[in-house]
Amino acid sequence: MVEKSDLSKLSEYTVNTKWLLENMEKLRAKLPDRYVAVCDSGRKIVDASTLGELVDKLSKVGRQPDVCAVEFISREEYALIV
């Protein structure tokens, strides 16, 4: 059974991911080659040079990584071919 709190987290994560994808080019220009977490529908952006540092920063500002959209923002655009 899916808990209501889990659905809430999923919904928040989805909104954050959508914001990240819609703003990828702006993030790429401003934060190239950085790990980025998008929280609070894009109102809170946290960046770091390593994933561990990003998780630490999120903890310090009271955000949980499981509801933030986390991505490495590559300087160059790339395509994943499977």
C-alpha cells in the first residue's frame, strides 16, 4: 500500500524535476559542471562540486534529497543513446 506521505514526496519530486528540465539551459549557463538540487518548485537551488557535498549542503538548509531533483549539470549538452 502506498502511503500518503510517499505520494506527497513523489508529487513534490515531479514538480522539481519538471522545473529542472524546463530550466536546464539557464542552469547550464550559470552552474556548469556542478551537481544541482532543485527544491521547492525551483525556489531553492543548491549546487556543489561533488554529490557528497551537495547532500551535506541540502542537510544544512533543511532539505531532503528524496524530494529535490538532483542532477549533474554538464557544461556541454549530451544525448544518451540506448
